[in-house]
Amino acid sequence: MKIDAHQHFWIYNSVRDSWIDERMKVIQKDFLPELLVPILEQHDIDGCIAVQADQSEEETQFLLDLASNNAVVKGVVGWVDLCADTIEERLAHFSKNKLFKGVRHIVQAEANDFMLGANFQHGISKLEQFGLTYDILIIPEQLPAAIALVQKFPKQQFVINHIAKPYIKDAKMDAWKDNMKALSKFPNVFCKLSGMVTEADWQNWTPEDFTKYMDVVFDAFGVNRIMYGSDWPVCLLAANYSGQLEVLKCYISRFSESEKANIMGNNAIKFYNLNPLNL
């Protein structure tokens, strides 16, 4: 079973989606499951995890509705206000839907110490009782805060999005490398091999640009805590679906079939506790 563990859907709204600037015209349009299904079928991928792109409960419900009506969507990582006094009530509300698997906040747009705030950590503390995961979306400067966060919550399941967005275009990696190794010491932390092409030179990247970064990730997390994610349609800024997938497939071509199966699906099924009856 192959799972794309990270992709997005939206009905494009120029006001709400103002982060999609003029450089990103290729994704200034609607992206819904009917566009993704034939792409997944072409690559023998059986399903996907839909991840929030807008910070609203309307977004969470939108994704859950899509998942309920499209069997290819195996789970949803939505958004709730983790800092709200009503966090437990909101998590209980969305958890009534078994397709609600986890929560994400766009921390990369926040201050570097955002995850150390008492209100945010109170919200994180409520996820475990509902069996929910947390997707960590950060930039390299926020890795020390991520380390402090996961150290405080050893039973909470975390996954790093986009290998913490290292500066691939500038070939920088020293501080990122050290912090990723430190973060990987916590067994409750997984890592998504996703979003790499958009951290490189969009027009001029080569597969070799990613090798040393994947070396770090595989050395740190191993084949049982890494999962594939396309970051479609955002990946279209720098590569089509085939192009971004080929980077990973070439890298893991020397791995055993069981190791490939873990990276390409089994780890995501385990992490997000996907229902076998829904696969």
C-alpha cells in the first residue's frame, strides 16, 4: 500500500490565499481530488493524506468533507486553534470524524519561540487523549524550539514536514544537520521527505542537490520513521508530480523492498493510524 503523506486541496481564493504570490501563478487555481486521482493512479499510489493550507476550522471541515466523499483521501491533518481556551472541546468535535488524524499550525510564519508558549503547549498536551498526531511545519531556525517541544511531550506523535525546509538553494546545512540529528533522538518523531524541490532553485535544480540532505535524514531517522509526501500542488512551482517523486525513487533504489514499502506507505499508515478497512 503506497500513501502520499502530504498534499493539499483548495478552491483558490485570492484574498485568503494571498501567500500564493505572482511567482506562483501555476498554483493560482483550484486543486481538488479529481485532479489528483489520475496522477496517483499513474504512479501506483493508493491514497493520500490531505494537510491544511489555511488556518481556519472551515478549512478543516472542507478537507473532512472532501475525504468523506473521495476514497483516495485516507486521512486529514487539519487546523484548530491550539492556543484557544476551548481547544479540548474543538478537538472532541472534529474527532467524531474518524478521518481526522492530526493537527498542523503554520509555525514557519510565527516567531522562532512560538512553540515554547504556554498556550500552544497546553493545546499540544490535549492531542494524545484523542489519538491525534501533530505535523511540525518549521524553518531551520525553529528547530531548537521543536527539540524543546518534543522533549516535553514524549508520548505525543510528531512528524517534521518538508525535512524542516533546509536552505537547499544556498547549499546550507550545518546547523540544520546538527539539529535534525538531535531531534531524531526522540523515537516519537517522524520525518516527511516532502517539499524539497521548492527549497531548491525552482528552475535549475538537479537530483544531486538533494542527496546530502537525504543522507542526513536517513542517517538520523532510519527507514522506519520516514514517509514520502509530494506536497502537491505546491511542488508544481519547481517540478511536476513525476519529477519530485523520481528524486526519492532514485535515492531509495538501492534499498530493500521492505524498506521501500515502509517509506512509501507503511510508515504513514502506522503514524496516522489509518483504518485498514479504508485502505
